[in-house]
Amino acid sequence: MSAVEVKAVSGGVGVELANVDIGSGLSDADFAAIQNSFIEHGLVFLHGQNMTPEQHIEFAERFGDINVNRFFPKVAGYEKIASVTKEKDQVTNIGGGWHTDHSYDQIPAMGSILLARETPPVGGDTLFACMYKAYESLSPGLKKTLESMNAVHSSRHIFGDQSAYRDEMDGVFENADKATQDAVHPVIITHPESGKKALYVNPAFTLHFEGWTAAESKPMLDYLYQHATLMEHTTRFKWAEGSIAIWDNRCTWHYALNDYHGTRREMHRITLEGSPLN
């Protein structure tokens, strides 16, 4: 029997787990409690985790295969861990807008495990939004319309050669030549593990609805983005060194706040391989 304690952190999304020490090794029961919380809630927080990079990777591999992000810089010596770092003199941060990771891939990532290595004294929180609640709170008529639609997602405008954002990041991102693919996904997906329906578009990577122009798509997408980020759908996480957030990219968005200029923030992210979305 697991001793893991589960506590809701807001009415929007996410739970915090206590009585967990990943670095000292997890029993099968304790890992099952973490995994079940991840599937049920889509967002799990832990604090005070003293982990080596090897332990970070070992923990991630209990969930499944690791996806090595082709655009992010890697932690030295650890190809499977992406470095999400803002130096003191940088102005633009990574992830400073609502998005879900890897929706631009044909098979999007299942989830991400982000570990705080260095945090600013003030600021650097992350916002999260629940796409289950975003879907559930739509009108019946709009649900019916969206359930028959697909949307086109891409990484070209974020990580590609012509990206203004990439230019602002001044060489942080790698492999611009690999930002050439588009992907088409249902606007409303059925989560492969929980079986619940979720809204699956996001402001960063969704270009337009399939068969619609970008101009035609914009009013509806703007409405969905505003709706998805209503306060009752969201939560805010305050980091400290050793904090971990594990989020499900199929049913959450996140937004890394950029309010700590002149101080350094270093996070280590492992991304988990997913499965096709339907």
C-alpha cells in the first residue's frame, strides 16, 4: 500500500503529492500512485526532490520511452534531458506563452517532467490550464461542431529559420532545418488513458482549422483560447529548487511567466513519448 498523500492545489487543475522521495527509490505502489494521479488529474506537483540527472531519467523511464526534443539544448552529458534556462542577461524566456508541448508532432508527447535546478528569489512561476474543463464548459452546440473538426499544428513559426521568436532567443534553439513538419489533430480528443474528452488546440502551435483559412479560423480559435484560460480552469505553481511538475500534454496547457529579469532560472525537462490522438 502506498503512503503517498494527494492534495488538490486549486479548483482548476493539479494535485500536490507528499510523502514522496524519488531520489531514494520508489516502490511499485508509490510509483503507481504518482502515475494514477497523473492520469486522473493531468498535472502533478512535488517539492523537495533531491535527484541526480540519472535518477531523473530513471524515474521518467518508468512512465515510458523518452522523447529527445530536437530543438532544445541538452544538459551536458545527458542527451535525454533538455535545458530550459534563462540567464541573467536574457530578456526572452522559453515557454512564455500558453502552449502544450509537441502538438506539432504527428504523435504528440504524452507528458513532461520538469525539475527545478535553480530558481529566482522572486517570480518564475508557471501557469497551467485544464483542457478537460475547457471542453466540459463549452455549450452543447459548440461541442458538437468542434467534435467533427481537425486543426493544423506546426513548429515552423516557432523553431524554424524565419521565426522571430527564434531570433529573440539568440541561438538557444537547435536544428531549425528540422522545423518543417505540420501535423493534423482532432480539435476534441478522447484521452487515450483517462477516456475523457479534452480541447486540443493551443495558441503557440495551432495554425488553423483543417479546410479553413487562417483568417476564417482566427475568431473561433481566439474564442477557444480565451475560454480555455478562464481563471476557474487554471492554477499557478510556485517553484523552489527541487520542485517537480509532471504534466499531461494531451489535457493541459502551460505558460512560463517571464517576471524575473536580471536573475537566473534553470530547469531540466524530460519529455515522454505519446501515442496517436483520436
